[in-house]
Amino acid sequence: MTAPKKLYIKTYGCQMNVYDSERMAEALGGEGYVETSRPDDADMILLNTCHIREKAAEKVYSELGRFRGLKAANPDLKIGVAGCVAQAEGEEIMRRQPLVDLVVGPQSYHRLPEMEAKTRAGEKALDTDFPEEDKFEKLKSRPKAKRGPTAFLTVQEGCDKFCAFCVVPYTRGAEVSRPVDRILTEARDLVERGVREITLLGQNVNAYHGAGPDGDWSLARLIWALNDVDGLERIRFTTSHPNDMADDLIEAHADCPKLMPYLHLPVQSGSDRILKRMNRSHTAESYLKLIERLRAARPDLHMSGDFIVGFPEETEQDFQDTLALVEAVQYGSAFSFKYSTRPGTPAAERSQVDEAEKDDRLQRLQALLTRQQRALQDAMVGREVGVLFEKPGRLPGQMVGKSDYLHAVHVDSDAVVPGDLARVRIVSSGPNSLAGEVLG
């Protein structure tokens, strides 16, 4: 019996890349590959890359350089680069790192089996097209292995917003939504395999408009259909744009039992001048009014956001406007970054803010966000929440899961196992997690 080939995948960036890595592993699983956690044990190494963070491409080249010794020791080792850096860099990756055997963009990974066969024949393989065929349909058959209690499910890809700082429209393409029936089929399949919570993914997920049996469906209508899936207990979605938060989606936060009280809604800046320069097409006021409507619908809604500091031409007053917006919203969590240039985007050509000023502003913003996060987390003490348990904790007898509000919660109990959804009373708040006791 032939031993299985080993596949090592390293995933960078967003949840969508996590989902894509799972699907790439499944695609290559049909070619006899099984996953390994060690690159030195692999017959194929695949880096699924992200182009959002600072110097993303250079970090990938650096990582590839560390594999030279493995390639020298095992000339049959195949090395591939996938994801958004692959899409952006294309042939340049192979030129700069000749040890790379294949480069595949995020819209073409369903072609991995053919590309892998090409590399085994001694050829290089490159595919950064935006093919017409549906990659999800090509890979619709997932193996029926048992899954953990949570899973990602991509429903929408690409973006038409063209924010001045962002490469997504260039690396992921225009907005495309998957048909309703295929999403529901995949969701039911995940539930059959043990999943109890699904997070719907999209670069601009609330712009979803997938084909349904009676015309295009909105994200809210899709959520209501998922609400009727037996065995599915929780629904989340990310990432959203403020301009696509439609009335029916706000109403779903009020009325849909399985839609969790957590919303990631990036604003990026609190300055109208900078928002306009970012091509965000919303204002600080319109964003704050939207938050008011959402909290009127769901008063306990936990808000999360994204912020960029030091965007080209940002002044101290612009930054103060951002701090004022953060104070007004009171975020439960947030992601904040210094602006870094992305070649080919409009903002890359503009006057840049001094790096020391960026550092100072980021520290001040993160200090405020951390205070808010801790205050809202501390306010959970004494409350009863639902917790979906996912895995054992670091200590003997400890179990860890996520609350309705996406807080990490740990309990000392042998009464729950991974996959259990239980009521928990929060008894204490730590730096990054909550401690609780299982009720009943």
C-alpha cells in the first residue's frame, strides 16, 4: 500500500483564507495528500497568503527563503504560493524564488490537482486567472470527516468599493455571491459533521445578493433560511460595510433567534475628510446613526471595528475625530493598524504621514480601545450567557468556548465536552478572557 503524501499549509490573514485553506486541503486530499503540521515532513508546502498587512509580499519571500534547506535535502518537495500575494505578484514570485513550483490565485485553487500533476511532471504551474467556472461547485464534495463545533462558510467574494488603501478588488475581483441552494447544502453538510455555529464570510458579506429560487436573496433572507436548519445553533457574519447594512439585516439582529449579538462593522476613521480621501462613501455621522439603529434593534449588541491611523494627509485633528467616534461607539473589540502603502492603490501615491507620528497615534488609539474592551468585558461579570464549548483548556479539567458575544470563556467542569452549548454564569474577568461556572 502506497504511503500518503504529506501536505503542509500555512495560512495567513483573514478567516476567508482559513476557509480557502480547508478547501485546498480537500482538493489535494483527492490526490492522496494528508495534512501534516511540520514543513520538514511534507511532500508539498503551500503558503496561503494575505496582502493586507504591511510588507506582506516581503514576509512571504522571507518565509520561502527558509525552505531552501528543505528543498535541497528533498528535491522532490513541491512548494506553492496561494492567496492574495500570489494573485498580486504572479510570475514575480517564481522569478525571485526559483524554488517555488506553483503559484495559484484565490479564484483558481479548484485547479490545484491539475497544477500539482504538472509539477510532478517537472513543470512549473501558474494560475492567477479569474475563471468563469464556480470554484465552489468544482469542490462541492467535502469529505465527511467529523468537524469541530464552529466553521466558516464563504458566501460572497470580492469587492466593488475600491477603498483607496485596499488591494482586495484587484486580488479577489468584483463582488460575486454564491447561490442560496449551494450555501444551504454546505451548511447542512457541516451540521451533519458536528458543526453548531457557522460564520458566514465575505470581503463585503452584507452586500450578498445570491441567486435564490425566486430571485436574488439578501444576506438577511439567507440568515433566516439558515435559522431553520435543524442542529445549527448559532449564526455570525463578517466582514460588513456600513453602506450595505440594509433594513432587513438590522431587523434580523432584533428578531432572528440564532443570529448572535456581535457585529464587526469597520469604519476605518472618524474624520469625514479622511473617509472621503479613503473613498469610504460614508461619514462619521452616518456611521454613528447606523450604530444607533442597530442598538435600538439589539440593545446588547457587541460592536467590533477596524481602524487605520496615519492614512496619507491625516492631521492630528483628523485623528482626534477618530478618538471621538471611538468614545461615542464604545467598542467591545477592534483591530487597529498603521497605514502602509499597497502598490497600485490610489493612497500609495499620496503624501505620507511620518512613521513616528503613526506610531504615537496607534498607541493612543489602542490604549483607548483596550480600556473600552476591558470595561465591557468586566461588565459581563455576574451575567448569564450562552457558551459553545470548543476544546479543553490549558489546565486539567478546564474547558474553553465562546460566549454569544464572542468572548473567550473558560470553566472548570467535567460536565461539558466540545460541542456542548451551555448556560454559564460569568464569575471573573481576566485580561483576554472570562471565567464562568456552568449552570444546571
